[in-house]
Amino acid sequence: MFMILRLRSRQILRDGQDAALQLAVTNKQLDMERSQREVPGCLMAMLGHELRTPLSVIRLALGPARNPQPVSPHALQAVRDMDAIIERCLQADQLDQKQLTPRPQSCNIEEILLELRDSTETPQRLMVRAAGLPIVQADAQLLRAVLSNLIDNALKYAALGSEIRILAELPADAARKGVHLSFANPPGPAGLPDAEQVFDKYYRAPGAHDSTGSGLGLYLVRAIMELSGGWVRYAPSSGEIRFELWLPL
């Protein structure tokens, strides 16, 4: 009996040592994985900072105050596109690192839509109907990112010179109160996106590769809407590109 107890004691001791060793290895692996996750975030933040400084210089140099000669609108649009890509990459990295936390505040959807419309190069193409909506509680910066990405997507991939219809309304038969928005436009040369991949990270339709883009816009839209307690879906109809989203009140 004494020998049996002694052998069992030694086995328990060895098991404890093995468990301690396995725990140490697991903690080491977790530390390495954590470091690997943090490196891309630090790199992306550094690149975002370093790239935005020269972009600001270029923007000032192209502005009327510094350059009395007419500047090509393509040059100005190229700077805006680069700035937008940097911002989307930073936001996507924050989402991956779970660093985006919505901070709800009172938001007027109609005012945000009209402001975003007027900031585009062709505001006459955007037909906005959003009158009589209640104030929603949402993160203003993230809401602007969602609506801006959907507007940019429509302008970039709609048929040249076509009308883009934006409708925001209160559904009368909704089980839960909220604001329903839709963005619709006829497809351009890139055609209709793949419904199975349209919200995937880095996805771009084969016909869209000639245009500047990151493939992150719609990925960010879906992720932000899920963080905000809403939803977004791709709902094409009658040969038109159509995105719908719902925001809770």
C-alpha cells in the first residue's frame, strides 16, 4: 500500500509539472499571438499618420490659395481617394482589433445625408428624400462613415450621369421602431456585384478593378451596422443596385 501511494504521489507530481509546463507554453503562445495582432495595428496607425501629412501638403498645394492656375479635378479626386482609402484601412484595423466602440448621441439623418450630398462633386445626381424623420441615437462619426461609404459606392459604380435615389423613412408595419434607408442606382460598366461576396473584406467586382478602391467600404458598412444594433443588406431589383439598412430608434 505504501509503494502504491508513493507511486501515485509521483504520478500526481509529474502530472502537475506537465500541466504547469503546458500552461507556460500556452501563455507564451497567447503572448506571441497578441504581439502579432498588435504589430499590424501599430503599423497601420503609423502609416496613416505618415501618409496623411504629405497628403495635406499636396491638398494645400493644389488649393486655389497656393495655385492660381486651374487644377485638374482628377488630381483633386485622386487626393480624396487616397485619403478615403487610408481612413477605411484604419477603421478596418480598429474593427479587427475590437477598438471601435459606438458612442450614441442625437443624430439628424436628413441633415447628415444633405451635408454628404452637398460635399460630392455631383450633388445634382443624388435625390434625397428624408423629411420628417425623428432624431436617432447613434454614433455620429460611425453613422457618417456608413452613409458616406454607401454614397461613394453608388457614385463610383452607377451608370455615368445616372440618378442615385436615397430614401429614408419610418416603416409603418415594423415590429421594432427604427429608420429604414435605401440607396438605389442603375449599374455602370462594373455591373452588378456578387451577392455572396459584396460585404466581404477586400472584395471588388471584376469590372471594378479599373477604379480606385480598397474593397473595404461595404465591409465597414456591415460591421458598423452590426455594432450599432442595426443591419444592412444587398437587395438588387429590376436591374438596379440597391442597398437597404435599418437603424434602431
